[in-house]
Amino acid sequence: MILKKTNEKKFSSKPLQITQLLTTRIQKGEQTTALPSERVLAEEYLVSRTSIRSALDILEEKNIISPPESTRR
């Protein structure tokens, strides 16, 4: 999926576009398991992992997704 380019910066933010796309995907029931990895999402949306991380942060702030469980190090 390629993101749309717009002239308005407010709406052209890649993380905001990805946030909307992922929210729609979750609400429609297209995503019933854990989200794919940042790398997989970045490849799917043709953006950097930084954009994906920002989008995931927004989704967490809006309580749409839960942060991943901590793993032992």
C-alpha cells in the first residue's frame, strides 16, 4: 500500500496516515492477532521503521493497541 501525498503537512504526516490505516484495519476486524513486526509493516507501507514506531506510539496513546509485553533480557 502506497501512502498518498498531500499538500497539507498536517494531513500528510506518514505516521498519521499509517495510524489511520491501521485503525481501520483493526476496526474492520482485518487484524485479529498481534500486529506484524515494525520491519514487516515498514515494508508493507513503504516507509521507515521510524514512521511505523511513531504510528504505533499514537495507537498506544489512543488505547487502540496495547504495548508489547516486556521480554526477559
